[in-house]
Amino acid sequence: MNIQVSELRPLMLAKLAKLSFDIEKAKVMVDVLLEGELLGHRTHGLQLFKPYVASLLKGEMEVLGSYEILNQTLVSELWDGRYMSGTWLTTKGVERAAEMAQEHGVGTVVIRKSHHIACLAAYLEFWTRQGFMVMLSCSDPMNKAVAPYGGTKAVYSPNPLAVGIPSTTDPIIIDISTSSTANGVINKTKALQQKLPQPWLLTPEGRPTDDPATFFAEEPSTILPLGGMDLGYKGFALGLMVEALTNALGGYGRVEEPYRWGASVFIQVIALKHFSGDSAFVREIDFLKNQCIPNSPIDPKRPVRMPGQGGLVLKSKQLEEGIPVAGDWLQWLTTEEV
């Protein structure tokens, strides 16, 4: 059934209130998950709410306190997130980076020991509409799912990379994994007893496969880097870049072999006014968009669209018609038990 955001939000907050979760952190978590769902990122929207509640119950996500600033300059900060809500830490991190950018042109915040941060695209639209370009990436130093190009043993996580780019109309919102797919997609596909759309996994014998069940075998398959068997060296390179921006700049990562579900996060915000200026920037971006969108399509039924365009259209539709939710999830949400 479809439920309006205005109805879902208080139900989700009420669930978190039973855990004595800080109201500010709770509001941010709910808003980020709803934003991800509105944009169509189903595996990183409402689907994450139950695992987050479970993490709170187990003590894997810390309830009280704040982050610690470990290193600081006029344009950069390193935080220890102390495994608090990743949605709250990332939201505060983007806010702080924007403050630095507003004054100095660029602001960068790196967060180590954050809990999971949900959908990266969910943090972008608001700030791009304020005249900022936002770059965001994260890695889970506990997670090993992707093998290096040419190898068969998992080393690092899917390592998403997101960028919000202002334009005169809707922003360009890029949110991609540097691997062929993400853990959430594999989990969902296996639960539905379906095959992946393409052979995005690699068996221990080095054969590509579309069977998500192999990912959970005693000797599991791994996720291919973005580009697959042919061009996966490009995705491998991007994955390494994210590792450097997150775990290495944060000074805490795979070397420590952490046992908690979490994230290392890189945030950079650029204020357009300190570079070419708002008008010159969007003039260039608008020109590029206007060269791409009317471009002659391969398939007339599938015209060219800009990254994030479909998500923003879906968001508008779901704000009007409501968000589709499964009956069992809604039943869990509305029960007295946590």
C-alpha cells in the first residue's frame, strides 16, 4: 500500500523513541531514509530502518554523545564518529563542510568510526540548490565483498561515490558504486529468488555469474569491480581512490580489522561563488545538459536523461501519491514491540 511521508515519519520516530534515541539524531535518520526511498534507492531507504533498529538494540550504533574533532584547519576537519548514527554524522559533516566552503571556498570533513550512512544521494539535493557542489564517498572497513581486478578474493567494499552538481533547473545527482553492484541489491535479489540482471559476481574459480546465492556460499563469490571482466580495472582504480579518501585519510580502516558495521566517510563541499561564480558555473552545466538531453537516442522509448533525473521525478510522484510499503514491514513498524 502507499503511505504519505507525513504519516510514515511520526511512526518511524515513535519506534525510535522506544529506544530512548536522541530526538535530533532520530529525526535526521528518518529524514535521510525517507529521502533515499523517495529517490528510488529502495535498498538504501526504508529497507535499512529495521537493521538500524537492530543495531541500536545490540549497541552497535551508539545512542549518546557526539563526535570528537581529531584534527582541524580552516578548510578541513577529521572526526571520530564513535559509531554514532551515520546519517546524523554525515548530515552534520556536510553542514560543517558547507560552513567552511562558504567562507573559504572549500570545506572537507572526513569521519572515521561512523555507523552506516544509508543513501549517499539523500544528502545532495538541498545543498546543490544553495549554490554548492558536494562530493561524498564512503567505505565500510569491516566489509570485504569486491575482489581487485584480476583476482578472486574479496578485499574491499562496494565503495560508492556521489556528487551533487548545481544547474539552473534540477541538479545533477550522481550516486554510483565503484563495483558492479552493491551488497543490498544482492541480498534483495536472493530474497526474491531471482537472478541478477547481469553476471556481476565472480566465483572462486574465476567465472562470472548472475546467481546471488553464490555470494552466500561457503566459498563465496565476489562482486566484480565496475566495468566487469573487460574494463574492471577502471572500477578497481576508483575503488582504491575511495579507500584512500575514506579509510586512509581517516587513519582508521582495514588495518585495524574492525568488527562493527560502519563507515569511513569523505565529504567535500565547494562554494561556487569562490570560483567562477554561480552564474558562470551553471551556464556551463546548463550548456552541457542541453547538449545531452536532446541527443538522438538509440531507443526512442529511452531518451537520454541526466544522472538523478529519474530519481527526482519519482520523488515528486511519491510525495504526491505516497510511498509503497510492504504490509509486513508496516505491521512491524506499528507494533508496540521494538
